[in-house]
Amino acid sequence: MKIWTITNQKGGAGKTVLATNLAVEGSKAGLKTLLIDLDPQLSATKWWEARDIETPLLIRCLYNQLIENLDSAKQQGFDLVIIDTAGREGLKHTEAIEKATFAIIPCQPSLDDCRSALPTVDVIKNAKTPFAFVITRCPVSGDDLQEAKNSLSAIGLVCNTPTIERKCYKRAYADNLGVSEYDSDDKGAGEIKAIFDWINAKESRLENSQLNKEVG
Ligand SMILES: Nc1ncnc2c1ncn2[C@@H]1O[C@H](COP(=O)(O)OP(=O)(O)OP(=O)(O)O)[C@@H](O)[C@H]1O
Ligand SMILES: [Mg+2]
């Protein structure tokens, strides 16, 4: 079972928008997908409760229930668990980072945002969890994307597709949908699919190289 923890202690980095959209994408890809809402703000829960569509499933979860819920998800045959975490609570969700098969750090393309992600990176590196940045809310033009890629790639992997600042993300979220459910032709839908596929491929490659190391 894959566990993707979406984490950045910087508030408003785009965690919940990315978590909900990746979970919708996981379901679309035919994976039995569970979204775990570990944020006491319950943003993902409110989004999910107002949905008419059954997938992905969601559970809200207290910090001390995480391990039990992950065990139960495994027993129930989930392929993919995506954990949305709280920004402003510091790093109370360290366990979600330790248990993740891959950690994803959404980060807006500014110097301040890149710097603010560093304490989160430290925790992930301590936990030895593979991770990557996904640049979020990127202006459609200008140098911000390249500058952020340059500074973040010195720290870790950076997903080659960012999310661009688009109305469809806000509108889809307000309608309790993923962007692909809101408008499958919108460029945002293509971005989410590309990000999902990139993380999947990266994780599989890491698993294979780990396997090769163990065999070799
Ligand atoms: N690509 C995007 N284009 C436009 N708006 C976006 C995009 N990604 C996120 N947003 C908007 O940015 C705001 C913050 O996003 P989000 O709630 O996902 O951040 P967060 O990291 O979960 O915040 P918190 O730390 O409070 O949990 C929201 O208003 C959301 O709709
Ligand atoms: Mg959030």
C-alpha cells in the first residue's frame, strides 16, 4: 500500500488542494484510494462530506489514531492512502511522515516559501522518507518557476509539472470536486494527472533501485 503524505508546515502552501486532487486522480486511475484528513481544521473533510461522488473515500483522523487507521486501510485492501496534514500545527504529524512511502511538499514559488519549507524537509530527511517538492500556484509567466526549481532542486527532487495559479482549482474545490471532475478539458486537469503520474513513476523507480540494492 502506497502512503503519500502531503506536508509543509507553511500554511496555505496548497496541501489540501493537492491532496484532494491527487486522491481523485488515484480513484480515476482505478486505485482503491483513501484520503486521511489529519488536519484539525478538517478542510478536506468538509470538501468530501459535500460530495455526491463516492470515491475517493475519506476518514478524519486524530494523531493518536493514525497507525491504527493505516493498519485497517491495509487490511481493507487500499492501494493508495493520501494524508492531508495541518500547516499551522508545526510538525505534530511526524508519524505520518515516518509511515509515508513518499512525502510530497507543495511549495509556492517564492524565496520565502522555499525557505519556510526547510524545517519540514529536515523532519522528512530524519525519517529517511523519499520526498519531492511540487511547486504550486505558479504564475503563468515570469521567472518564479525557474528560480524556485533552482533553489528547491538543491535540496531534493522537484516534480517537473507545477500547478499554475488557475481559477479551476478554486472553483473545483468550492464545488467539492477535483479539477478533472470539474472540467476534464481544463489545463489544471492535465497538470494533476502529470503530477500524479510523475510521483507514481518516481516512487516505483525508487522501489526498484531499493530492491536491486537488497538483491545485489
Ligand atoms: N493551483 C492553484 N491555483 C489557484 N488557487 C490555488 C491553487 N492551489 C491552491 N490554491 C488556493 O490556495 C489557497 C490555499 O490552498 P490550500 O488550502 O490547499 O493550502 P493548505 O496548504 O492546505 O493550507 P493550510 O495550511 O491552511 O491547510 C486556497 O484558497 C486554494 O484554493
Ligand atoms: Mg489544508
